[in-house]
Amino acid sequence: MKKDIHPEYHEVTVLMTDGTEFTTRTTWGQPGATLRLDIDPKSHPAWTGVHRLLDSGGQLAKFNKRFEKFGIS
């Protein structure tokens, strides 16, 4: 490996959405930092099977209004 071109590889603590945590090695952040996850396998719809629709900026309401005559909800 070439010297002085690679980022520092260190340990950080990852805090999951349910409060569990684990230690991993990464180039993210500073040594000993805590990475707080907003979405992880315990909360993401792809793994849980529970889908929640988030309305950002009224887009969902706009969609529902546009297609209400087709019976889509």
C-alpha cells in the first residue's frame, strides 16, 4: 500500500433504532464516535414487511387527490 493516501481505519460504536449497539471498524468519523442509525434492518420496511407512507411536502396528499377517482388510497 502507498503511504499517507488511505483514510484512517478505526473502531466506532453503531447505535441501532431499538437501542442495541455494536462496535465495528470504519473510516467514518473519529475513533470512539457513535453512529446513530435512523433506519436499520429492524425498522426498514424491506425487512419488517410493515410499510409506512411518509408524506414529505404534501406529495402523498397530492397523489391521493389526483387519483381519488380511481379508488386508489
